[in-house]
Amino acid sequence: MQYISTRNLRFVLNEVLDLNRIRSFEQHEAFDNEATEMALDAAKQLSDQYLFPFYREMDKKKAYYKDGEVHVLPEVGESMRAMGAAGWLSAAWPYDANGQQMPTVILNAAGLIFQAANGNMAAYSFLTTGAANLILTFGSDQLKATYLEKMAAGEWQGTMALTEPQAGSSLSDITTTYELLEDGSYSIKGQKIYISGGDHNSTENVVHLLLARQKGGPKGMKGVSLFVVPKHLPVDGELVDNHVTTAGIYGKMGQKGYVAAHLMYGEQGETKGYLVGEEFRGLNCMFQMMNEARIGTGIMAAASASAAYYASLQYAKERPQGRHPGNKDVNAPQVIIAEHADVRRMLLFQKAVVEGSVDLLLQCSLYEDISKISQDEEERERAHLLTELLTPIAKSFPSEYGNESVSIGMQVLGGAGYTDDFPLEQIFRDIRVNSIYEGTTTIHGLDLLGRKMMMKGGKPVQLLTEEIQKTLAPALANETTKGMAENLAKGLGSVQQVMGHLMGLAQSEDPKVFLADATIFLDYFSLHVIGWLWLREALAADKALPDADGTDEENFYKSKIQTARFYFNYIFSRTAAHKRTLLNTERITLETGGDLLV
């Protein structure tokens, strides 16, 4: 069964994005077209063998906790080690760290393949990569020598241990403490909850990247530092208990094969941790992994929506039901449901969300690459600011619209979609958490409107507008895309009007008035960003169409243009309602006291 379009990945990488800019840098010159093709092919082959076959099984044979041990499918460890052996867990690392110096944009294209095949299983591996990246960037030589080889090989699990019962997004309220020991390590005491990959029997060790507060230190983030806290301490080639105790795992709506653990540190003996980076700079270091994880969450969501789309599409092309309106002849054969206009509407919605999200995520990945390695300071800052602005959207749009997309996919199947005979009901349960992972949608709405839109006097928005104008100019001169371009241009004018109104609120009223509808603004602004990307794809497809090689290629490009038209007519049109809400001067949510919520 198909779960992702590698043809679409190649289209975005080769025909929409400018990968030649990345290949012009010495660090990435090895990743020419041939190397990129080989990387995507290798990702697909590994996914077909180690990931996709176990997606449904991970749900039916869910992770469980018994007698102090967390049990998962043995294939979890096998997939991690296969990923490690193939070099995927350290692919982005420099050559001198035994990496391949793979550009983020290519690595994340492969990540979409892995996550679409089996997001529950792939998450274990790439969570480990995120933790290892922190050690590589900020860790001492001793920490690197002790942990990186095993993590890169997929033999040891890595985690991000942040959340506590009283501190989720509000990390300044964490209470897990640390104090210096005579041997230079630190004693860690406290608890962490909802820790993804936090413990399981398919790995020999778990390496937690953990935030803790100096015992007796100042409140807020000033006293918080970052530590490596392994489940087992590597001592003279042996693994020794570090007294990290698993209190249990959480029963979840979905992702039942992907563990979320409740962990205790220092409750049954001394738990040792090792400082990563500078003391009291823990959150600054952790932001690297958090930002990676936000893009990663968007990838997981887009990939899940992709798997659901192709399952829906296959069903719609095979399931006969009914006849076209106006045909009353009961002796006439039934038509497949893909022939019905409303089923096509649902499939086009799924396709528009999936492929728009893929473009967004790969564009952000390209900006991230440029921001890290360009020798041009102005280019580097430009890419950094665009990444900052788009990250809340890259996390939230695929998550929120992915939820809706998979729900619509279930509707394509009708009653069959609600049964476990088909994967839609599992994907529907699995994808829901992405709106919560790495900051809820509300948090990202506050981040976008309250911080990113006004960063450096609004420079990121100015830079994004310049990027959009580069697409609008040729699109307005092209008959195929002119109508869509006019629609987007009008929308951008409305964005300026809305921002003017909101900035007036920010200057004249309580900040809570300005931010009351930040989540609505996030969706409103996101729809314009995705509109830009779909317009860009339509332009690229129209350019390539005359030289399409064969019927399949011709249909691929025509489908791109048709889906872009659908996006502007059926999804982008939601911006009008959002505009009315954002310009409304009533204070309904602020004026609704708790006594009225009865």
C-alpha cells in the first residue's frame, strides 16, 4: 500500500526549492541530484522493511508496564538499530563526528517517508537523534565519547525530559532539582511526566536530556540547567543502575506503541546527572531540540495525513457505490465512489493539506540549512528570521489541518473508516496528539502573534512578504495562475489591515486583549502562507507541463494545478471569516466569566 508520494517529494526538492544553493556550500557539495535520489530511495526501502509492516501491530500489541519493566514490540529496537546501521541517526552530523553532513532539507524529506510508514516506530529513532544532537552541540568531549556512538547506532534511546505535573509549557515552574557532587557530577531529584520514549525493553539504556533547577536557586529560568541523566551509568564497560525509576506509562488515545512514561529521579537511590553546556543556560540549550522537535512534529503530522490520504484514495478507487445524480436506472452498474463530486472534494482537501504541508516543512528545512552554513551574514540572518517566523506554522498547520484531513479521510470510507479493518481509525487516533506535542496550538498562536510577528520591528514579516512577492509577480502574468495570484494578493492586503488593527490594540489596551484571538490569527496567517506555497507549486507545474514525459507525468502536473485551484476555492476562503473575527471589537471570550461557563 502507498503511504507517501516520493514523486511529490522530488517535485518539491527539484522543481520548487533551490537546492543548488545548498549544494554550493562546501559542507553539502556531495549531495548532488544523484545522492539525493539515492537517499530517498534508501529511506523508502528501509521503511518498507522495518517500519510500515508493523504500524498496525504496534496498535494492537500496545506498550505495557509490568513488574517494573516497559514492554514494546521487539521490532522497535530492531528498527532503531537498522536506522543506526544505515547512518540515518547521525546523517546530519559533520564528517569529523562520523556523520554524512546531509542537509536538513534532504534529511527531513526522508523523515517524511519514515514517519508516513510508521510514525510510532520512527519517533523512537528521531527522538534519539534530537537528544544526541544536544550532546554533540553543547556536551563536553567526555559526554560525546561516552554517549554519541551508542545513540547514533540506535543501541541507546534518547529523550527530552521537560514536563512535570505542575509545569508543561511553563518551564520556569519546574521543581526537579540538582546539586553538585564531589566527583563533579550532579545529584538529580524530582519527577518528569509524559516523557516520550522514556523507557522500554527494546533498548539497553535510555539517555535523558533533562532540565533541572539548582537546589535553593532562584525561581524562573535563571536557576535552570541542562543535564545528561542516563538510566544506567556506563562504568568500565558495564552499565550500572542510576536509580531512574519508571513509575508507569500512560494509556493514550493513540500512538499506543510509542511509550509516554512517568519517571522518578533520586527516589530509590542517588541519580547522577552530567551538565550539558553552561550552568543556568539550560533552556537556551534545550531550545535547539525543542525547535527541531517542532518541525519534527509537523513532519509526523503531515506524514500521518499522507498515509491516511493514500488509504482513502485507494478505497475510493475500488469501492462501488451508487450512480451519478440523474441516472435512475437501477440496472445500470454502480460507479466507484471516486466518481462522486463530494468524494473528490474530500480527497482534494486531503491532498491540498498533505502536499501544502510537505512544501512548508521542506521550505523551513532549507531556510534552516542556509541559516547555519551560509558565509553571507545577511543571507544567514534572513534565513534565520524566516525560520523563526514560520516554525509556529510548520508545527501547527500540519497538525490542525492534518487532524481535519484524516477525519475527512474516514468519511471517504464511510462506515468502513470507523472499523479497524482499515488504517484510518488508527491514524485518526494517532495524529490527534500532534496538536499538543511541543506546545499546543494555543502556545504557538501566542508565539506567532506576540513575539514572531514583531521580532526586530517586524523584519521577518517584511522578509516573508518579499518572498511571496517573488512568486506573485510571475503568477499574475500567467493565465493559469492569475486568478489564484489575485486572490492571494487581496488576502495579503487584508493581513495588513488586520495587523494594523491588532497593533492598535497592543498599544492602547491590556495585552490580553491583543492576544485573545492569537490562535485565530495563527490559522489566518497560516492559510496565506500555504496559499503562497500552492501558488508557487502551480507555477512550477505549469512551467513543466509542456515537456511532461508521458501520461503519468502530465497528470501529475495537471493534478498540482487542480489542487492549487481547489485550495484557493475551498480552504483559503476561510480567511474571510477569520478576518471578520479578528476585526471584531466585541470582547466575548474576555467578558465570559467563569460563572457563565455552566
